[in-house]
Amino acid sequence: MNIAEQVKTANKAVYDNAEGVTLLCQDISITHPAEQQRIRRVIASISPGGGEKKFLDLGTGYGNVLRIAKGYFEYSLGCDLNFYPLAALKKEHPSLPLVCCEAEKLAFKDGAFDCICIFSVLHHIADYGKVLGEAARVTKRGGYLYIDHENNYYFSRYARGFLRFLMSFSARDREIMLANFHAFMGKGMNPELIRQELAGLGFSEIKLEYRFTSRSYAFVVFLLKLISKIYPFKSCYTHFSIVAKK
Ligand SMILES: C[S@@+](CC[C@H](N)C(=O)[O-])C[C@H]1O[C@@H](n2cnc3c(N)ncnc32)[C@H](O)[C@@H]1O
């Protein structure tokens, strides 16, 4: 099995079950009210007014972003590799359209959506360039691509080796690590490279923001914020987001 298949298999093992849904619900760095408000602000800023506007959430999981977006778009669709979280979401929101598919191979027409979101998903895919290509293809001209909650390579390069060591002791942790491939292994999520890739795919007005995951490890984040006030290096920030217009 090649590495892309191994990562996919790990993502199925981690998320295609009740434990995976619990994992998604309990991630405080995503579910904290302040974080939810931040996501809402971004979605509001990229939702165009008027008309039949369409939103696609790639790797929606249990619908973290989709639940917010449905209040701003006339049509909001979620897709994910795994059926289990989609089925759980469908039980709660029967009217939400959901599709079980790989983000690397989308069965949608070119320019089908006004806005595509990829939240905490790219680092789960070995060849995430394919996902960016597909996202670019299905984004309408003038539409937006919103990428968020990706581990900033400039920060994680210092911690990856240590975290890999910490997570090497149990089979479950090793699986989670493989599912989060670029957070721990691979080439990592380099925001500057992704910005270049998006420009090559026809996006303009690419807004890259470095940020902290503000909820977990509060003391470490406090120290990082302090350091970043004195030396605003991109290596200080744990995560990044990108909003790009096509
Ligand atoms: C950390 S979760 C994020 C879920 C959701 N976006 C959120 O904000 O809670 C990563 C999600 O990516 C999905 N995923 C992993 N590989 C995928 C692929 N190749 N295509 C589509 N979804 C994938 C997983 O099933 C999982 O739901």
C-alpha cells in the first residue's frame, strides 16, 4: 500500500466510527465558543449576498463549519471520506445534503460552488495538492476558498519530532498520527507554499493569516503570544488560515 492509501486507511480507522465522532466533538481548539465565533465571522465575510449561493464543506466530519454556513448560504453541502460522521450529522440535520466521497476526486461540475471550505482537513491527506486542484476546479470565478486550522509548518517543525516520540507508544496514537499525516510527518503544511500553489491555480487576493490555537495548552499559548509581541516571527504561530478569491 502506498503512503496515500495508508493515510486514507488510518483516517477511516480513526473517524469512521462513534469514537471518531466523539474525537471531533471534543476538540476544544475547534469547538470553543470563541473559535466558533471566529469561524462565523469568516463565513459571514465570504458569503455573497443575493441569489442561489452554494457552499461546499470538504471533509465536513460532524459538520463543524457546515452547521454555521447553512445560515449564510441557500445551499450548503458537506462531503467526507467517512460515512459514520455523515450519518450522525444527518440524524441531527435531516435536510442537510451530504455526500460520502474523497476530497481528491469530486463529482461536481466546474465552477459549481460560490464558496469552498477546507477546515482542518488538508493535513489529513498525503497528496493535498490534488484537493487544492479539485477545490479550484469547482470554485466559481469570483468565489472563495477558505482553508483553516492547518498546523503551521514554521512552528511545528520544532515540535514534530518530540510529538512523534510521545505518540509512538500506543497503536491508537500511531494511527491518529498517520491520519494527521502532515501534522507529524510528510512535508508539513507550509503556508507560503500553499499560497504559491493557490496563485498557480488561478486564485488572487490570497489572504494568509497566522494565528494561535487559543484553547489548548493555555500557558504555552500565553508565552507564544508574549514572544510574538516582541518578535513577530511566523514560527511563533501554531496555525494558519487562508481566504482566497478566484
Ligand atoms: C480533523 S477532521 C475535521 C472535520 C471538520 N472539517 C471539522 O472542522 O470538525 C478531518 C476530517 O477529514 C476527513 N477526511 C480525511 N481524509 C479525507 C479525504 N481524503 N477526503 C475527504 N475527507 C477526508 C475525515 O474523515 C475527517 O472528518
